[in-house]
Amino acid sequence: MASTNNQPDNLFGKQDNRPRFTGKRILTMSSDAKRSSIQKLTRGASLKMASINDFKSDMTRYNEAFQQADGIYFDNFKVAVVNEGNEDQLSFMMAASAGTSDQVRSEPERYVYALPATTEKKKVKVAAIPDSDEFSWGCQAIKLPASKCTGAGVNIAVLDTGLNLTHPDFSRLKIQHKSFIKRQGVEDANGHGTHCCGISVGAIQKKTGWRYGVAKDANLFVGKVLSNQGVGYDSGILAGIEWALQNKCKVISMSLGSGVEEGETFSPAYERVARTALANGCIIIAAAGNESEREFGLVKPVGHPANCPSVMAVAALDNDLRVADFSCGGLNLNGGQVDIAAPGVDIYSSWKGRKHRTISGTSMATPFVAGIAALLWEKYPKATPADIWMKLVQLARRLNLPATDVGIGLAQCPS
């Protein structure tokens, strides 16, 4: 990963003025390509590639590959990220593999951002689902109070800005963590990751016992793939997913993304990664994006990487069960549909500095669905990822809203 010194400024809000691409390229090899064929292609192009397996003992050092070699190869995914300045070599690889069973596809590496929409709680006169004395409105909307499941024994990874490790609401949990950001530890100086962790793993307000999260007994794996400025790169996200799969995580929650344009297709690399995850017993759940401004008639497409068909894309609802003003929609036909919806407006959760905050975004909706997936895996331990996906669909509460906005409907917990 490139130095964080070169990261664009974030933090909250729209990303229209932020850069999309890093200058590196992502290569997706044929799923049937043998390692020997890939090595022959890279050697023929005079590319020196490091393997992610070279960093298995400490994957946080994966970014050294971009200084020591021309890029890094993710063996399990058959995906590589190549430094900028290798255009001639990449052209050779594309030409040499064209029309063969080892054909290579190329796409630009993207900047990826934390995706909250607002940081201030809006005043609501009368809500269809208000907070109660015991549960947040979001927990009530997904029927958590009626569920006997807690996510016990299920590994769930949250790939984000890290976690406030000393936050009292997480003191009861055993947490494993890694940072994939150069010169930054997993400690969350942003707040976004801590907020998402609180929603997904069922954090309870330490002082009051008030419940605002879902899978309170799940095993939490925190991968810091976004900097304290809320910015990351595709290569870091891929390293985080690799780490989560190595740790047998059943659910990966990603409240991050990059905006796409109408008519733009999904990333072949991330679709490969998502399919590999499914084949290895894991479901990836990602935020649909916050680029819309529906009150002005502007609906933007589901963002990257949630727009991949094998990633579950989550839209946001308010506590009147209306689609959130900022929530992106399923506009693109070749991938990019909304799969499901969850609470995402005025969501209370943990925050950096041992505090709490109420914010809004599809980022907040995503860990609700990830937590429900953990509950389902506890209830159905022999289920496949396809089974869990189908159960999320079957349990969802149908809403009188377009499927392009909310997918199958509001995610619901198992009994």
C-alpha cells in the first residue's frame, strides 16, 4: 500500500471531489490458471511479484511488496495489484494472454472510503419505531428482542478504521485485530470502525445495559483497512479479506466503498474475491453507498465493492421504514442491485474516545445485516454461505418500496 502521507483528505459526506484511482492496476487471472502459467506470464513481462504468502507471519507488512517488488499477488484469489509505471509490462501480459485460457483482466486500483452520511441526529416528530428503555430503534426494527440467538461461536470480521480498544462496551469480548495501514495501529482515531463494531457484535451500553447491537456473543475480528482519515486502497481491503478468511470468519462486514457512475460495471477482482469467500464458508456484506440526494431527485448507483453480484449490498432505512435520502439504488443492470435493507438513520453506537455517537449511513445498516448473519450461523451451524444468504432473503420483512431501493426488504433476526 502506498504511504498514508499521500492519502486524500476525507472524512464524512460526499466523495464527489475525492480521487477515485491510486495509479496502480489490479489484475484478475483466469480462475483456471495454474500458478506456473501465471509465473510464466509475469516473468515474460519482466515483472517481479511478491506473494501475499510471503507475509503470512505478519500480513500487516504486505505493503512492503510495493517497495521490494513490482506488486503483490494474492494466491488464493488469483488477483494481483501492480505498481504504477509498469504500463508496458501490463500491455505485454494482456496481449500474451489474450484468447488463451489464462487471459488476464485489468482494472484500476481505487481509493476506498468510510461511508457515513451525517454525523448529527435529526429531530423526528413521531417515529414509527422509537427507541425503548431496553433496545435502540434499530434493534427493535430487526426483531432482535424476540431472538434467542446471540451469535455465540461465530467469527465476524469488521474491516474499517479499527476499534477503540479500551471502550468499556467491548470489555466482555475477546477481540483479535490487525492493522493493514502503514504506520497506524488498530486503535481507531476516526470513530467509524468503532461505531460499526458496536452495531455488529451487539455492544451493550456499559453504564445502562441498553442494547444497541446485534450478535453480542460473536467473536470479533477487527481489520483496520481504512486510515484514521477514513481512507484506504483496494490492495489493503484484499489483504484484510485474506486475513479474515485465514481466521475462518463466517461473516465479513465492510462499511466502505467508492462511488461508481451509471452504466459502470462491477470489479472483476472483487467478484472473484467474493466468490472465493463464498466457496470458503464466508459471506461478504457491504454498504450500498451514500451518494444519493433523493429529496432533490438524485439517486446514485450502488457503489464499489457492494455492486458485485456475490457481495450482499445493504441499503439504509429510517425509523419510519422509508429509504434513507442518501441511500444508493440499484440502477446498473450488470451488477449493482440492492439486496436487502436495514436501519441506517439516527443510529446510536460506540465511538472513539470511549464515547458514543448517533450517525447515519448505509455504513450503519451494513453491520446490522452482518450481525443477523452471525445469528443465523449460530442457529444453523452446518449452513453454507448460500444457505445464509437465502435465509436472510426469506426472513426479510417485505416493504411497500421499490426493490431497486431496498432489495428484498428489511432484514430480520431469526427467532
